Amino acid sequence: MKYLLKNKKNIIWLIFFVIIIVIFTSCQQQNDENIDLSKLPQENRTTFAMNTLIKMKAYGENAEEVVDKSFARLNEIEDEMSKTVKSSDIYKINQNPQQFIKVDNDTFTVIKKALEYAELTDGKFDPTIGSLVDLWGIGTEKARVPSEEEIIKTKKLVNYQWVRLDKNEKSVKILKPGMKLDLGAIAKGYAADEVRNIIQGYNIDSAYISLGGNVSVVGNKPDGSNWNVGIQDPRLNKAGAMASIGVKNKTIVTSGNYERYFKENGNIYHHIINPISGYPARSDVIGVTIVTLDSFDADALSTSVFILGLTEGMELIENTEGVEGIIINKDLELFLSSGIKDKVQILDSEFEINKSKF
Ligand code: AMP
Ligand code: MG
């Protein structure tokens, strides 16, 4: 009985201590939440690289260093994969057909992934699109509508099956003279993931990087809320966001005909080319946004879905694990994949969510 009583006393003390500890730790947590994160050191910078405007924001002790490192990494990736920089891997491959060219790990990884998406889309996404892209010159001063003959001839230089990879040597060969690799549809996604990895290596909890239509957010906003990422109005000559999506730790990648195009005789010619027709991809789709974890896949997917069009494109989104998407058509209807139906907010009443299909 004495033992029991003593034991009872001990139990009461134990409960008392547990209560004290719980109260103490909950106060600690409360205090952590009350820290004014907006007073943290922060870096907010823009630059131009990879043919697009880059914006980056980072919050935390090493914010400045993280942005320096990230921008340096973007320049490095551009120097490896640009079609026009003469020392780049891609330039060397394109200038030396039928020869294995040793490339950097980055370039090898991106070409390999691009070929996987080419396979997946039956060649609608094709990183050997380079000669057609050059022929049209969209986004350059040389932009023009080529003749039918030129298109037929140049189309014959596009085929992802004519690329050989040597994984031991990390080298790449194109089989036909005149064919050209172009990683414009996927390199920015790879770069965004590389920047995210740099950010995470520094234990920065809150950051944002935007490479043109390619946005990645790390963590929450410093105040603890979700990042609200705007989706650009896909109509030609319209600036600003027509919808927004609240996210944390995600990438939001958009492809649209409005990004680069020219007009001739009332027709719009934009920069995403259908390798089968040799002309800019035509469908009712004017914008595609992919929401997922990795920008590398999201970039390849947004371009792929744009070319595939609404039905096949949404099917690809729904069948890819962890991937959500928004497809916008010419009638300004938004089609949302099943996982983001309640996450998109329309900001411009001319657009509406179409709930009837999918
Ligand atoms: P994005 O803005 O990511 O959709 O990529 C568009 C860019 O990808 C273009 O400016 C071209 O450099 C390249 N591109 C165009 N058509 C294709 C295609 N069918 N497959 C792969 N890349 C393409
Ligand atoms: Mg893309």
C-alpha cells in the first residue's frame, strides 16, 4: 500500500511535469510563429539570361549569396545549352553532325529527358526542332513565313530518333547534316530546378524564381501564407494576370502562343512548332500552365500539352503522377485537371472555368 501510494505520488508529479513541458513548448511554437519574418534579410533582383527576363526573391541570412550563386548557375547553363553561343555543347553538336561530341553533365541530362518526352508524345515534342525554329526565325528580326518547299525540305531534318547518346562517355551525336538540337522548351525548367537546389542547400525557407513563363516557389511566403502565382493573360498584347493559384513548394510553368509571335496578312505565327506540319502548332489552345514539383518535367509538359491540344493534352496531364494543369482555349475557357479544381482564382471576368468537360 505504501509502495502504491508512493507510486501514485510519482505519477502525479510526472503528469505535472508533462503538463509544464507541453505548455512550455506550445509557448515556444507560438513565439516562433510571432517572429516577423518580413524583417528577415532579403534579396530581390532581376537579370536577363536564357533569352528571358529572370526575377528572383529570397528571404533569409544568405539571401544575397543565394541569388549570386543562382544567377551564376543560370549563366553556366545558358553557356552550355545555348544554340547561338559558339562554345556551347549544343552549338558544337549542331556544327558537327555525325560525330560524337563530349558534353557537360547538364547538357546530357537535358537532352536525355527531352528525348524521353519526344518518345512520350510520338515526336510532337521534339528537341531536334532547331532547323525549323531557325527557318521561321520567330522572335528574331529574321522572322518570316517560309515557302511550302522550304518547310517540306526542313521538316526532313527533324527527327528525335536520329540522336545518339553515349552515356559512358557523356557524348551526343546527331545523325543528319543540317539537323539541329534546340532545348528552348526544356532548358529553363532544368535551370529552375537547379536554382531551387541551390536555395535548399542554404536552408532558405522562402524564395521565388521566375524565368519568363517558368516560376518556382520554395516554401511559403515569409508571412507563412501561400505564394499567389499569377497566370499571365494568354491573349496577344494583354499584360497582367487573368487568374492566380495559391501554392507552396511548387513550380508553375506556362507555354503560350503570345510569348513569341509575329503577324502577317492577319495570321498569327508563334514559336511552338508542330514538327509534323512544320507550321506553328494549331489548335484551340492559347495557353497551358503546368503545376507540379519539378520544373524540368513541367517545362517539357507545358510545351507538349500545347502541341497536343485540349483532349490529348489533358489526358497526358491526368495520366502523369503528381502533375496538375490548366488549359485555356480561344473562347477564354479554363479547363482544370482534377487536383486543382478549387485552387485557381479567376481575376478577369472575361475568363471562366469550364466545368462541363473532364
Ligand atoms: P516553351 O516556351 O517552353 O513552350 O518552349 C518554346 C520553345 O521550344 C520554342 O521557342 C522553341 O525553341 C522550342 N520548340 C518549338 N517547338 C518545339 C517542339 N515541337 N518541340 C520541342 N521544342 C520546341
Ligand atoms: Mg516548355
